[in-house]
Amino acid sequence: MPQSVSIFSQLRPLLRQVALLAGISVALSLALILYLYGSQDQFLIRLSGAFFVFFWLLTITFLAAVPFVSWAAANWFGSAWAKAPASSIRRKKPAAAVVSRSPARAVARPKPSNHNHP
């Protein structure tokens, strides 16, 4: 009889991603609130509001939108669409085209004339 995999072990990668997004959200919200308001009154209320905004934006982006776009590109447009693009082919310059150039010479500039000033 095969061993059943616990629900926790199945959710472990997702929980790790959520914890990482929560940590990034705390750092971003702390930096924003300290920059805008400092540690004045209502610091924790402002911090919690900013945390939830950053957390939901990052969570929706990285756990829903990005995987959906990847899935849609693979399933709707075919597997060739989802593969990495072919590397561009660079042409080598012919040996005759390589020209060594000496550094640019300094050009002497004429002195400005002071015709406008007596």
C-alpha cells in the first residue's frame, strides 16, 4: 500500500512562497511608512494597511496572474509559443573590415573674441 502524502507536505512549497511574499510585503510597507510618516502616531495601523495592500498585490501577481499567463501561453497558443525563443545569429565581421584606429587628436580651438565687450 503506497504511503499517503499529507496535506501539509503538499502545501509546503505554497506556504514557503506565501511566507516569502509576506516578508517582502513587511519590508516594503515598513520602508514606505517610515519614509512617509516616520514612527509617529498610528504607526501600526498604517503599517498593517500598507502590508495588506502590498501582500495582496504581490500574491495576486505572483501566485495567480503569472502562472495563468504561463498556462494560457502553453495551452492556447501551443507548446512552441511557450518555449524559449531561438538565439539571434550574430554575423562575424570579415577580417578586412577590422580597422585599428588611432585615438582622436585634440583640435586646437580659436580664442573667443570679445567683440561685444569693450
